[in-house]
Amino acid sequence: MRARVVAREVLDDLAQDDPHAIQSRRDLQRVHWAMGTRAILLRGLQGMSELPQTGKRMRILELGAGDGSLMLGVARALAPTWAPVDLTLLDTQSLITQETVANYSDVGWTATACVRDAFDWAAGPGGANRHGSPTTHWDLIVANLFLHHFEGAELAGLLRAIADRSDRFLACEPHRAWLSLLGSHLIGALGSNAVTREDAVISVHAGFSGGELSALWPDVGDKWAVTEYAAGLFSHCFRAELIQAD
């Protein structure tokens, strides 16, 4: 498979209320089902070293959270065994409904929507805010089908900001391989619209393979233990854990 080619996806340029965008976001839920994304995320999270003990609330941030439905499925599976969670769902569009927030509450997670560009978040102060108070530090940051939108200095800078502000990170991205590319061309079988069909192919070409994310992560082997691996038929995961994280 050739080197990464990052191109802007069609959905990125559609208005939030565009009917094609609305349908494409619905399509993505079926895509996640076909890819087994929820199960892949669960295995990645369950494979992490010990997270904060029951009783201590965890702080989790999802970058590029969309409508929050994927992480809700993860929350429902993990809630019985995990400590309570304060979850921030960050996205450039306001897609989190009050019903979704209530569904998180039903499993003991407090969900807060944050409408903000990830690079504005990354460019913010790292150690303390302008008032001298510490900025939010996360027990865990999660990104799903998000990192492949970026390359070069942008991607490296985003990963540095994640490393500065978290103890653990898990990303699930498209796997750049011939089988994934074949699957992206067949996605119409799920009933996907033209936007989703075109974006699926773009996503695979921009996906990851080998140790491409590990090579960009700071302080590998010094402060961080990292694992990068293909998952399922079409996904590529990257997991980073701060060594001796509190």
C-alpha cells in the first residue's frame, strides 16, 4: 500500500444541518457496526494498565466525538466495572443532544459537550491557564477516526498536546491496507450515501499502518509505553500509557 495521502473529506465541508451530512452521520453508525469499532475500543481500553480505582472519578476526553453515540456504547459496556467518569465530548459541531447526555447519566457517566476545534484545544496553555490555575489533566483521551484527517507538523503537534495533558491515550483509525481499501469501495452495501462512500475511500488512503503513529509520539520508551497494531479487518489502533501514571 502506498504512503499516506491526506485529503479533505466531503463531510467536513457540509453544513451541520445539510441532509446529506445528517444521513452520512447516520451511515457512520452502521459503518462502526460493520467494523466492530465498539468491540475494538473496549479491547483497547481493557488492555490498559490499571486505571483509577473504583470511587475515584475518572476524567476522559474524546476528540472528534461527533454525536457521542459510539462512546455511549462503550460507556454502557464499561460502567459496571469502571469508576464513575466525567466525560468531555469535544467536536467542532454541536451534535450532542440532551437525550444523549441523559443516556450517559443513566450509566453513571457525566457527559459534557465541548464545541471547539481540536487545534484550539491543543494550542491552549499546557501547564496552567491564564489565571494561574492548572489546566484540565485527563486520565484518558480517546480519538476515533480522527487522527487520519491530519499529517506532518499538525498531527505531531496534536499528539504532543495529548501527551502533555493525559496519562493514557487510545486511538482507533482506518488501517491503510488493500483489504481496507476494498472494503471502502463496498461500503455502499450498507446503504451508505454518496458522501459516506467517497469519504470511506479517502479515509483509507489517509489511514495508518506499521508504527507511523509511534514514530510521532514524544518520549517513547522514556516516559511512555506505546503499542500500535492492526485491529479487526479494517482498523488500526495506537495505545499510549504514561509509565507509572498516577
